[in-house]
Amino acid sequence: MEFRVDRQTLAEAVAWAARTLPARPALPVLAGMLIEATAEGELSLAGFDYEVSARAAVEAAVAEPGRVLVPGRLLAEIVRSLPAHPVDVTLKGSEVVVRCGPAEFGLLTLPVEDYPTLPQPPARAGTIPGDLFAAAVAQVVPAAGKDDTLPMLTGVRMDFEGDTLWLACTDRYRIAARELTWAPSEPDFTAGVVVPARTLADTARAIRPDAEVAIDLTGTADTLIGVSGGGRSMTSRLLDDQYINYKARLTGTWSSVALVRAAPFVEAIKRAALVTERGTPIRLSFTADEVSIRAASGDSARANESLAADLSGDDVDIAFSPQFLLDGLAGIDTEYARLECAGPTKAALLTAVPDGDDAKDDTGFRYMVMPVRLTS
């Protein structure tokens, strides 16, 4: 095997493939990165840990095609440190030689014949613009659970209903959901799956925003999902598809509806959070034309700030975890945010208000969060 490739191109491809390499592999070969060079000038790099696979395909000047397995994390560190010159890679016996300008490295190969077969993604289900997909995933994943004893809550629920795609996460204390339009291969395609949140978030961030993202899924007894775009692809096992009825929980009758400018609201909450301790809530008091933001840490420190707000309905005094509130507001990219609630002890709904239209919510993002019960 012998090929030449641009250093930056190789670095990005290696970084993508290395994302799945386990720190403590169950089998030594799983620490390897599979490199394949074809006579057609395609270079692919892949990693696999039996749960997730990642593969990058780039163009290269291939003098001799071949297939080899090398220590993946070490290769990633080496390529990241190379100077800005073309990279020449050659297989010589049991060593892969990497040359870049004045630098040269030699890596002993791993037994490629022992490497597991990479999983093949299911059939193509449809496509979605990369920037839209990345934004939607980023909006919902902060609400995913971190407790591995409840695997379902550590995932992103993806519901496909014709040309509508829903993404949702919950950790039992909040629900983040995003409704968006995608292009299914079949107009009546339906499916409901749960994908590990960390895997989907890493994938969405790494695919170029200008790329079209393809989703591979059959919609029938799926155990695997494929996501690809811009020469990058991944497959992931699916989690148990049993999930709460989050759509029903995102509806309600609200006695109070408040509109507030999102950016100043975020900054005020961050300032108030400076005096809070772990578990201390931020208190919001809405009246007809303002919201008071208060926080305190015992008798040692306190914060109080008021902002203009537009309240319809009853005055409300409600408290939230500052981080939970900030996570929801981070998903709002419009000038105004809307907070709807039915009392200080019931879940509140945070949504974006489309610029220039305060009357309806068509951005597709919804964030429901449970308040903290006030003791005084």
C-alpha cells in the first residue's frame, strides 16, 4: 500500500474515524484504525467498537492499493502534529511509514485479518440539510439523561412521520423537542427509534454544515441506524425504542404567558447564577410589564435584576434550576422567548417567538422544564 494525501484532509479524516476508538478495548484489534486505499483514488479510514462505527472517505493519490490496521489513537496524535506538507504513507513489511516534510514515523501494524467486519447501514430513508440537522440535535441533547442505568433516557428519540421529523430528549425533569421537515425517500415513511445522544451529537457537530445528511433506516425492526454526509458516515446501535409520549406532555392550558427578550434574559440569569450554590434555584417573578430575577446563597450573597417583559394572564412567581433554564434558552435563536406556565409547581413550556410575529410558534423548538418548589 502506498499513497499521498493532503495533510489537513488526512487530519480531519483520521479525527473522524478515531472518535469511536475505545480507551480500553475489549480486544486489542479494536484499538486499531482500518486504512484502505483503492486503485480508484479513494482513501477510507474507519474505527469500530461493536457499538458505533465511523468511516471517512477522501481523495488521495494512490500508487499502490492496500488495506492495513494501525494503532488508531497514536496515528491521530501523529497526524495532528505533522507540519503543513503532503503526507506520504507506505506499507513496508509489518510497518506503516508516515512521511511529511522532514518528519517520519513508523507504526507497527495490527493483524487486519482479525478485525471485525464493519456493519453495513440500512437502506436510505431520506435526507436533511446538514446545518438544520446539527442545529436541531444541539437544541435537544442537553436534556438527555446521564444515568446509564436508564439507557432509554440517554438517547435521542427520532420519530419519522412522512416529511416530518421529531427529535426529543428527556431526563425526567425536562423535555427538549424539535419538529422539522426532511425529505423521505418514501412519502409515507414512518419509524420511531432511540439513538445514543452522545453519538448523535458528535456526528451532527462533525458533519460539514453545507453537506446533505442522509439517514439510513428501514422503519421495521431496526437495530442499527446510519448517518452520513460530506464523505463522513457512522452507524450506531439503537437503544430500546420504548419512550414516553413526549408530544402529549408538550401541550397544556396555560394561565400565564410571558414574552421576554432572549439575549438579555440569558445574561441576567447568568449573573444571578453567580451567587447560587449547587441545587439553588433562580426565582422568576413575572408581572404585567417586567420580570424580576432573584437568587441567593444563604446569607452570604444575593442577586436581583429586573427586565422588561410582556405578561398575559396571572402574575407568576416560579423557580428553576439556572442550568436547566439556560439549556432551554440556548436553543432559542430568535429575539423573543415565550414562557408559558400554569402555576409555580407545574411544568413550564419555553418556546421561541418568530421574529416579527408574536402570535404563533412555528420554529419547531419546545422545551418543557419542571420548576423547583419554593420553600419561602
